Amino acid sequence: MRYTDIAIIGGGLAGSTAAAMLGRAGIPAILIDPHDTYPADFRVEKLSGGVQLERFLRTGIAESVLRRATFTGENWIARFGRLLDKAPSRQFNILYDSLVNAIRDEIPEDVTRVWAKAVSVATGPERQQIVLSSGETISARLVVLANGLNVGLRHQLGIERRIISACHSISVGFDVAPAGRNSFDFPALTYFSERPGDRIPYISLFPIGPRMRANLFVYRSFDDPWLGELRRAPAATLDAALPRLKRITGAFDIQGEMKIRPVDLYENDARHQPGVVLVGDAFATSCPVAGTGCDKVFTDVERLCNVYIPHWLASDGMEADKIAAFYADPVKRACDEWSAAKAFDFRAVSTATSPYWTAQRWARFLAWSAQGLLRPLGGAFDLEPNLLGHSSSSSSSSSSSRSSSSSSSLSSSA
Ligand SMILES: Cc1cc2nc3c(=O)[nH]c(=O)nc-3n(C[C@H](O)[C@H](O)[C@H](O)COP(=O)(O)OP(=O)(O)OC[C@H]3O[C@@H](n4cnc5c(N)ncnc54)[C@H](O)[C@@H]3O)c2cc1C
């Protein structure tokens, strides 16, 4: 049996960030995950906007991780085949496995890593026991459950899951390449839906190294035949849904495998559980359209590792009352509520046909157009941060900052 203060189950974005932070704080911790290298997985592919980056910076590991990303300093905004704005942006584009593996590189040597699956957990107000697929047992004062969407251990612990919205949205990830020329004109692009009936909030195009990635979002059920069409004939189906997109992008080919991921919105209620705390997707999921999942992960982990764990370890026991303070944390709650509200607002503004939401859609279109017109005059205002899934930050844009390695953009943003 191995003994530690903190056993982290799950080495994805949340668990690896927690391991890096606890290790740097000198708190004894063990990280448990089945994979010694995080495998390819379609999840978040860009970190962006002042608020999200600020949250990442608070973990203390962001700078070196973001240096591995492709930076984009300008994002074009378009709708109805019209370019509305060339907005300054701070987007750090990186595939999920590269992001998690970069975070794992920040975990100090004295954090033990165990590459196995946790198969059972027994919790109580004093010590917790975890049995691994290797047969080994770990005893810890606290379990940080960061195992993402995997429900097995939560069932075992009797943690109740509340589904807020089943198949709230579907994310589609693929590569695109310009046809008949070497590069696209835009550094990055957000193209909004043309008709609410298409149930597409937007498609986002952004570079990762030499590749141009596309993240397309749709509000449909997972058995909708439209998704089958998209798989069978991706170019024609996309063309039919967004017929004027190519006026901005020019002709392009869809390359490689298309990944299609539905997302349920849910929250787990673990407030009455001693000895275990849930973070990231293990606690609650978010809608990728709103782009708030990483805000929630970084907020959870930062509050937990900077505030609660040091405080909890300073006294005996790990009762449920002690842990409930984390779920009631005002910063965490504000972030969770903001993320949930955005998930529903985005869906309504993209698909609802009531007079209120139709007016909202047009108001946003006009605001983007006005912002784009005012920008060359130096009078552009900033639209609501994260309205686009990223913030139009106040950092200035220049052709040299449009798309580059991330080093210079980091030093100015940190
Ligand atoms: C398609 C898609 C697009 C997204 N886009 C965005 C976006 O644009 N912006 C944004 O902010 N967020 C986005 N998100 C959300 C974001 O990706 C997630 O919130 C975030 O990745 C959650 O990280 P996590 O560490 O909680 O979970 P995960 O990364 O899933 O990590 C869970 C870990 O637990 C491990 N594990 C599971 N079971 C066990 C076990 N029994 N024992 C040990 N280990 C175990 C797994 O191997 C894995 O390593 C998106 C999500 C999806 C699905």
C-alpha cells in the first residue's frame, strides 16, 4: 500500500493541472491515469480570451504550456458571406493531447505518477482507499476525482448525476486546406450561422502549426440524419448549410478524419461525500459552443489547490462539511453559473425564432458590423467578452501578431 496526502484520479486537463500545482506547493500527491502519454482526443483545441487566459495564468503553469501553442492575434468575424470585423484576439491553438501532455511536463518529479486505472474507491472522514487495475492499493487523506466523463467510480460512490440538457450540442472537428493555393487569407475566422433553421451557431477556423483546424458546432440530436450526411458527403453538406462561407474562405478541401462529439450538460452532487472532491468535467460539463469548459477546469483547480487543500490538510479529518466549502466557493459558483447561462443563451440566440431572440441576433450582427466599421478609425468598442467563444481583448493587432509562435504574445499578455 502506498500512502499520500492527495490521490488525484484522472490525468486530463484538470487532474494534470492539479498535480502540477500541488507538486509545486510541496504537497504530497499521487496522479493516477491509465495512459503515461495522453492520447489523441477531440476536446478543446484553443484557449482564448482575456478571462480564460487570466484563469489559466492563476494556476502558475500557463506560460510555459502556452508557448507550445500556435498564437493568433487577429480573428475575422463573418456572417451572411460578409466580413464584419477583423478583431484583435489572443487565441492559443493547441490539440488537446498536446495541451495535456505539456501540462504533465510541468508536474514536479516528486509527484508520483501511477499509470493504471482506479477500479474502486472507498471513502470516509479520515482516509480513503483506492484499488488500481494493477492490484496496487493507495491510501490518501483526500481523493481528487478528475476522471472526466467516466461515470463508473461516481456510481460506486453513490454520487448523483443531474442531467441539465441531454445532447445540448454536437461538436465536429476536422482539418481544412485551401484549394488551388498555398494559404488562407484570414489568420483565424469565426463564421456565424446564416439561418436559425440550420441549427449551427458558428464554425471556427484556426491554425495549429501548419494545419488549419475547423470546429463546427450544431444543435441537433445525435441520431439526426444530417450528421450521417455530413460524414458521407462533408463538403456538400457543409456547403448547403453555410452556402456563403466560401466567399470569405475561398475554396477549400476537407482533410482527414471528421470527429463528431455530442455533449450532455450535467452536474454531480457530491456535497455529502467525505474524503472526495470532484473537479472539471467530473463535477459538471459545459457546452463547447460557449467555450467555457477550461474556465471551469482552471477555476476549480485553482481554488482547490491554492485555497482549500492547504486549509483542509492543516486540520485532522476530511469530513463532508469541510469539502462542501469548495462547492460553495463564490468564485467557483459564479464561474459555473456563468458557464451554464452561456450554454443556453448561445443556443437560443442561434436557433430561437421568437421576436426577442430574432432581435438579439440582429442586434449582435449590427454591433459586429459597427465594431468592424469603427475599428480602422480607432474607435472600435469591445463586444461582450466571450460572446464569440473568445474575448476581443484590448491587445493591439498588427500583421506580425496575426499568427505566430506564442512567445512574444505571452510576454505581453502575462
Ligand atoms: C468536442 C469538445 C470541444 C470542446 N471545446 C472547448 C472549447 O473550445 N473551450 C473550452 O473551454 N472547453 C471546451 N471543451 C471542454 C473541455 O475540453 C473539457 O471541459 C476539459 O477537457 C475537461 O477536462 P477534465 O480533465 O475534466 O477531463 P478529461 O480531460 O476527460 O480527463 C479525464 C481523465 O481521467 C482519466 N480517467 C478516467 N477514468 C479513470 C479511472 N478510472 N482511473 C484513472 N483515470 C481515469 C482519463 O484517462 C483522462 O485522462 C470541449 C469539450 C469537447 C468534448
